[in-house]
Amino acid sequence: MLSRTAEYLYWISRYMERAETNARLLDVGYRMSLFPNPNGYNNEWESVLAAAGAIQGYKNKYNIIEQKKVEDYLFFDEDNPSSVYNCILNARSNALVVRTSFTPESWLAINKTYQEIQKLKNNNFNASDLPNLTEWTIEQVNLFRGSLSSLLRNDGYNFLYLGLFVERADNSARLLDVKYFVLLPKPQYIGGNIDNMQWSILLRSLSSFRAFRWAYDGDVTSTKIADFLVLNSDCPRSLSFCIQNIVKHLKNLTCSPEKVNKIYNNLKDLNIKIQEEKIESIVDFGLHEFVTQFINKISSVDSDIQREFFN
Amino acid sequence: MFNEMYQSESLIRNHYNNINEWLEKMSAKVINEKNAEAETHFRNIGITFSTNSETARERIIPFDLIPRIFTFSEWSKLEKGVIQRAKALNAFLADIYNQGEIIKANIIPKELIFKKKSYEVSMFGFKPPRSIYSPIIGIDLVRTNHNEYFVLEDNCRTPSGVSYMLENREIMMRMFPDLFHTNRVTPIDDYPTRLLQTLMSLAPIKCNTSEPVCVLLTPGPLNSAYYEHSFLSDQMGIEMVESTDLFVEGEFLYMKTVDGPKKVDVVYRRIDDDFLDPLCFNPNSVIGIPGIMDVYRTGGVNICSAPGAGIADDKAIYIYVPEMIKFYLGEQPILQNVQTWSCDKDDDLNYVLDNLSDLVVKEVDGSGGYGMLIGPKSSKSLIEEFRRKLSINPRGYIAQPLLDLSFSPTLIKNQVEGRRVDLRPFCLMGEHAQLSSGGLTRVAMNEGSFVVNSSQGGGVKDTWVLAE
């Protein structure tokens, strides 16, 4: 497989995953805007922007943070490199280059999404359309992921999934980090409305709101939620799940075992730690510090992959 | 004027009877539905092109539902004629890059060849495998009468359009399966396999495997034929590479893969000579593979088409193709050339200036139907503009009579109307010389228009060759 092909496959799933994350974040913001607006969480759109890593870009363009503008910036704006529109555009132009390396179904899933978002962009949408837009995005991404099941289980497949889980690991960790600041001073027990709201934002944005209820009994505590999102390997967006899948698809690569080993060695400690660690000791160590380390590690694995395989 | 479907106003040609019945049964509603289906299909598979204009919006070429049909015997004649021409053009290239017999025989003046930019000096004295310089030749033909075809131009570098030929057939089979039950249409879907066989049969001398590694070299997604590049490499199951994926080490060319370097034997390049090798051609080019020409000349890799093959489809060389056929093959040309006046000759120039309003004037280096004058269809002021251009730079132009391109029935706003068509079949030259069993029919969608180029409102049709 061409190095460039591997690289493009890797980025296609990163972009598709990112499109979904943005759509979920918008969905959360939209939901929050429907609730009464006392002090404390009226600036939800700001944390949506922060979680999307788009706050600087947004502020360069607009002076005030308001719903319509945030929606537009995160969904359609061509100036925002991570807008849903740009993600789909990029995924599609990468797919155009490597359509020979995946199935016609995967190409169609991406290209149809691209055709439709062009039309959506030209329609003037209003704020109440947002749930449809986000639902549509998630559907399209699911269609794409579903199409991958018809792929040959070769290195191309593994690079697609490496991209998916590197992106997801990064997105999940950043979300945790953003919300971490809001929640840090609060007591362990979560009872107040605001707390509930904050945690539900986190869970919803990771598409884990209902799953959490099924996975844990009893009271909602910040420790349980942290455990769920960091260590629980049943949760498909937890840091632990992402890491394990990165390792799995890395080890499934048939090309260059030395390169695979080199990257794995960089990742090994974190992988072992995340499987053995208890959430209490992570919280004692500092959740923020842990998440920061995690983000740095993922970013170094990402550059390892790019350096070893794509150059 | 010749109509492909109607022998006379009331008489349908035999081989169009089925199509005529089918057309009569088809309601406006069905036509609309099928047109929309075809458009959606083309957008979904991504068979789009971008024109040179700044607006990079992807466009699709209008597709006409009515196929253009050739009988077996009509096609057999074309087949012989095109293959004959392709052989002569390759023989010409082998000659002018080696002994130059045709120049010594005073058939073609040497200035005409050696002064051309498309003549590649670095190819002198080198013969590619099987002496084939141009393995894929697209010949643009028009029909003016039942048994009368003219060659408008030869495309010896990297002719495009074959993906349209194949996709047009796919969509027709999908939308109108019954048509293919009632008509015996020769399949064309083996073209990519034949293309791959052709490329593999042109492995370089240092290649010691029976399965040479072929790649398709594309300039990248911004190229207007990019869809075709990815389509062909997909159909052939070969890598589509950009020049940054390739590098030279020692005597060979390699591509960068996740496994490390992998040797490449044959490069089907869809980029221009200028961008092949910055060490040899354009030192300012940021794209290209440094050193590939050295590997090529020492038999480590084959480049298809060969650098410098473009001289054979130069508009000034075109005039001599019938002579080439006689000289190299000892045969009479089966397909005719269009009478051509080259304005760098004084007599020709004077004739052209005196008859501008009857002639078609083309730029020697032009393409895409741009920068040409269609005298009988043009305003006085445009004719005068060309008169000035010709006087200033006569070398830059040729002139031809306006040919009466045949009409093919075409759906215009759900009505069947006659529109002018041309044809580009694709000839493969490898171990065997063979013609695609069909080609790309382009149609001038505007009433009375002679210009079939997609950049100027041209459409395409499926092209059928009926089995014997």
C-alpha cells in the first residue's frame, strides 16, 4: 500500500469522526439553549466552542458568542478548518484520492454526504433546523462506518480504524478536559441542577448519556462518570476503549513489524496503566494532569504513525 | 448532410429500428425520470470535471439517452483505419527519434520536426520497449457520409474520455436493460483489462518478472481528468500515484509504500512531459521525479506514453499522416485527413485570408475548441479579428474547410432532434494492436453548433457497435 494512500485513509476516518463530534457538541449546545438561563451555565456555547477546539478561530471572526453564529461556525463555516462542512469536504477529497483502496459503498457514503451538504449549505437554515442537521450528520457518519464492514481486513482497514480511534481518543480527552475545569471545585456528590446539567452535557456529547445509566447503579457521582469515560472499556468512547483499539489495529498491521513495535513501545505504558489503574488514584493524582498526559501521548502516537508510515 | 438514424425523412436505417420503437414508447415522464437518474448516478460516482475557469464548481457532462449505433461492417472499416493510423504514428516516432528516414526522403521538412517544442531531444537515439512510443491513441473522427469519415486530430500523449465511454455504457445497461436484450451490443467492459495487458506487455528490459508492476501517474485531484485516473487505476487494480510517491534510487524507480520502497516497472503517466523530470525537462517544476529519465533510458522503467510522443499529434505534423502511412506501411490510408492549409506557407496563407468566411481556423497549439474561428458561423468583426491575428502570427494557425458533421438523434427538451456528433475511439498498441469496441461520442447540444467540446456545451452518448 502506498504511504500516501495509508495517510489519506487515516485522515478520512479522522475527519468523519470529527464531523460527528462537532455535530454532537452542537446538539448539546442546542439542548442547553432550551433550558432556563440562570447564572452559571449561560455560557454553554463558549464551552461548546472550547470543546471543539474552535474558540480562538471563532473569536477572530466574531466579537460576541451567540447561538446562530456558533452553529454556523461549527457546522458550515469554510473558515473553520474543523467545521462539519470542512470535515466532510476533506474526507471527500481524500476519498477521491483513495477510492481505489476502499469499497464503492464507502465512496458512495462519503460522496452522497458531500452532495447533500452542498445543498444544505445553499439553503438558508434557521436555528430550529439544527437538530435535523446534527441528526443527519450522525446518520451519515454511521453510514460510512457501516460501509467499512465490507472492506478487506488488510492494512487499509487498520489505518482507517487507527485514524478513527486516534481522533476519538483526542476528542474524548479534550471534552473531559474542558468540563474538568467546570467541575473541579465541586464536591464528590452531584446533586445540584447545574452539576447534573454539566455532567449530562459531557455524557451526551460523548453519546453515552443512556449507556451510563445502564452501566452504573446507584447515585450519579463524578467518580463514576470519570470511571465510565476514562477507564470503562465497555464504553466505546472511553479513553481506555480508544487506546485498546489503537493497540489492536496497530498490531493487526502486516507491514513493517519494526515500525509497529516502535510505536507500540511508546504506547505500552499508557495502555497497561489505563487497564490496571483505579479511578480514585487517577483523581488523587489529578484528573486534569492525567488527561493532559493522555492528550500528549495520543498526539505523540499520532506523529509516530505519520512519521513511520506516511513519510 | 448525413443523419445517423434517418435514411430519408420517413425511412429509419435498419440498425436504428429498435431504438426508434423504444423512443416512440417512451413518455416525457420517463425521459425526465431517466435523465434525473443518470445525473444523480454521475454525481454519486463522481464523474465530474472542472473547466479552466476560476469557479472550481464540479460539473457533469450532459448525457444523452439515445445511443449512437455502428453496424459491425461500419465499425470494421473504422477499426482497420484507426489501427493503421496508430501504427504509422508509432513508426513515425521511432523514425524521427532514430534514423530519420522520412526526413531523408524529403517527405517531411526537418525544421517542422526539430524546431517543435514537442520534439524531445533527450529521446534521440533511444527506443522504448517494442518501439512503441504511444501505446494509447485516441483518434478524433467525424462522419460526413455513409462511407466517409475524416480524422480531425490524433491524440498520442494521454487521450482522455475512456471513462465516459465505460460509464455511459454502465448507466445505459442499468437504466434500460431491455435495450440490451433486443440489441446485440458488443461489450466494452474489458477495456481496462486490455489496457493493463498492454502496459504489462511494455515492460522495460531490466524487468525480470512476468508480472511487471504498473502504476498510473496523475498530477492530482485538481486535474480535470482526475476521475478518469482513479477510475482506470481502480479498474486495473494498480496504484494511482502522484510524483511525490515515486523516487529514483540506483537504476530503478520505486514507490513509497507502508512496507518501504517497492520497485515500479511501468508508469502509465497522465501528466505532461514538462512535469516528468525536473532534471531533464523543466528545472523550475516543483513536481516531477528527479532522475526518472535516466532510469527510463537505461531500461529500468517504461514511461507510457514516451516523452516526446506529442510531436506525432502536432497539428502541423497531422498534414503528413497519410504520407506516413504510405511511407512506413506501404498501404493506402483508409481514413481521410481533412484538407488543411498551414498558414506558415505563403500560398496557403493567401488562400486562407481570401476565404476566411468559408473556413475553420485553429491555433496550432490550441485545444478544447477554444481560440478557433468557424468562418461560416462567425460575425464579420470576429473574422476581421482573425485576419489580424493571422497576419501577425501566421505560423500559429492552420485552416480547414467546415465539415458537415453527421447528425445523431438527441433528446432536447424531451423532443428528438438532430445534433452534430464526433467520435473518439481508443487504440491500444502493445503486444497486439487493438481498438476499443466503441468509443466516446460527443454531441454538440446546441442547435446548429459544430462544437462538441464539453467545455463548450457538448454532451456525450453511449456508443454501440453491433455484433456481427
